[in-house]
Amino acid sequence: METNGDYSILLVEDNPDHLSFEKKSVEKLGGISLVKTARNAREARAALLEDSFDLIILDYDLPDSDGLAFLESLTIANSDVPVVMVTGLGNEKIAVKAMKLGAYDYLVKDREYLKTLPDVINRSLEKIRLSRSLKKIEQQLKKSEERYTDLFENANAGFVSIDLKTEKFIKPNKKMLQITGFTRQELEEMHYYELALPSERDRIIGYHQNRLSGKGDSSESPAEYEFWISTRKKNKKYVSCTVTVFPRIDEIFQTFIDITDRKILEEKVRKAHEQLKKHTRELENEVDELKKQMVIVPALESRTDAEQKYNLDFGCSYLIKEKHPRIGYEIFKDMVSHEVFGLVVTRSHPRQIQKMHQLEKTPMVWLSKNESDESAISGSNLGSLYHTILEFVKNSPPSVIMMDGLEYLITVNGFDRTIQFLNDLLETVMLQQCVLIIPINPDAVEKKELAILERSTDEVEHPQ
């Protein structure tokens, strides 16, 4: 048994003189830790039970057995102890048989026998050393292969190769089967691009062809990329794929990592970010509109002693069909002359309205793009117009609004957007218990549009 580089040897020889000479000759060799002797097969077997030996020097002629029978018994017992057979002159055939039975070497008992013995032992021990080193390397290699196989099969990433001759998958590990849902046989029958969604295949094929044409790791054939795959159950999964080319063995090794959850989370974050940006823009627009709102200072016209001609209900909106808003302004003037706060929204210039209808104190909003004028609001800025009117009616009850210019608002914004603005305004009139007067030229709008306006408003009862 080898211990710290030393060897143990068993000498089996029935001749006491030969045995003594053999022992002295072996003990002179370096690296020998144990030399044990046996004079027959029975003692040799007993020695083998007591100790482990690295080499047996076995004489063919033993009193209780011949060397071949002993050697054969070692083979039957699965003993792997190397044996050097020692034979007499003229027994070369026996030596050949011994070699066939597994002997390491043989030695003929001639005059030079004892001189040759150390060389034969050294040569045999060198063979043993090399054999054991090789066996140790093979065991380490086997252990390494088993460890690699275990790591490969139980890795937390999917591994698979592409056979460049068939362009099909080969050698998938367990995780690859788990990601895709396919069996090993099913996956190995697929071409590399069949795993990708149809919408992704042209890109994957392009990467593959560019890679084989020598374009290496570039944007046209990246070593790492992401794409959607279709599993056996037709579910979509998003994977990250890393590629390594092995041209000498005609294979491309791929690593797959399922990043579907990350992709879904990224998509949610992206949508949330877009919604946040949209909401931020809306808030910014609202702030801009609020900034653009003019501050209306309520003011009452001088009260007249004449009896009020029109008695309109607060909380109601009135549509007056006329080509020119004469009656509308007559009603408005009648109300503001009897301690009702008024606000005029007009397409005409405020000074013109003030002069024409003798409205000296009533505030006015001019529907104009000329925003340098303090009383102007663009006709397209319905949000600012609505909030301006809202703030006025909230701060100056009771009040009446003259909406002179609805035709213009429809022209600028379209009927659908304008009617939405008007509906919001009608609701405010009801909640704030004010009056809205809407003069309109019936020839300026479509019949169906006029019908919609009529359904949303009330009629003015003319005094008798």
C-alpha cells in the first residue's frame, strides 16, 4: 500500500536462500516501506488478508500450488495487486500464460537473476505509479464531469445548443425544458427559430445568419438579446438569450433566462410613467388656463324705477333665436337694471356693446385672440372661459350671463366640443341659481344642432 510515496512488497518464494537474497535486494531499493515474505501459497494468502501490497513477487514453483493457479485465484478474487512472475530456465511458456492472466512482468531465474530483480521491481513500480496516477486523473475527470453534468442539469438558467449542421436544438437542460414546457425530444426536433414568436423570427434568423457570416458581436448579431417565445401551451414568455459560438464542434451554445416578470413590471412602470406624464401635462394645462383666467369685478348698473319687463327664472338657461341679439340684450338690460349682477360674453368689442346697449358698469369678456387686451379670452380656450364664468357667478349672486357669440365658438371649436362646454355651463347655472341668455342666429347652425340646443334650454315668454 502506497503511503507518502513508499511501497509495500510481498515476496512469495519457497527457497529460503533465494527468499533471503530477494528480501535484502528489495530492501536496498528506495521508497520501499514494507517487505513481507511467504514460503507458500497459504502464507501468501494470509499475508494478503493482513496487509495491502503494491506488488507481489511470485515464484512459479510453490510446494502447495503453482504460481499460475495462485495468480488465477487472485483474478477470481478481484484482487488488483500487480504480480511479477518468477520462472525457471526454459519456462518461457509459463511466463506467457502468466502475462495473459494479468501479470505485470516476469523474471527468469538465471545467474543474473538477483541483479535483474531490482530493475524489474523498479520498472513494475513505475508502471504502478503511472497507472495509479492515470486512474486518479480519470476519477477526478469523472468527478468533474459528474459535477459539470449536475451543474448543467440543475442550473437556474436554461442551457441548450444549436447543431449548425441541422440548425436544430440539442442537449437542453432541465431548466430549458421548464421554461419552454417542451419535452427533450420535442425540443430537439425544433429548428432554433421555431421557439420565437412569428413576429420575432425574422430578427432571430437575421442574427443567426450574420453570426455565421463572421459579423461577431455587433448590433446585427449581438451576443446577448431579448425576445418573445411561445411555450408548448402557447403562452408568451420574454427571455434573455446569451450566445457563444463553438465553430470547431459546429455548435452554438445558448443560455436562456426567463425575464417575463421583469418585462411585465417594466411595461407597468412604462404605462404608469406615461399616465403620470399625461396627468402632469393636464395639470400644467389647467394651471395655464387658471393663469389665463381674468378676474371679473362684479358691478351693478344704476337701478331704474321702471317695472321689470321680463321675469326669468333663476337656475334656467334661455335660447333666443334671432339674427341680431336685440331681444337678448333687451332682456339682459332689463335684469341688470333691477339689481342683478351681469356678465357679457361677446364676439363684438366691449366698448361697442357698452355704447350700443348703455351698459356702463357691466363687466365683459371679449372672445378674441388679442390676449394683450385684459378683457380678451381666446375662443378656443373653453376651459379658461368656463372657469371665468364660474368664478363670476359664485362670487356675485344673483347674476345673469349674456352669451353673445355661440356661433363663433362653434366655428372655432366644432359643435361637439362647444356643446360639451355649454352642457357644463348649463349645469353650473342650475347649481348657482343664475340666468343664462343665449341669443343665436338660426341660419348660422345646422337644424339638428339647433334642435339639440333647443332641447337643452328654455323659451322666453314675451310680455303681453
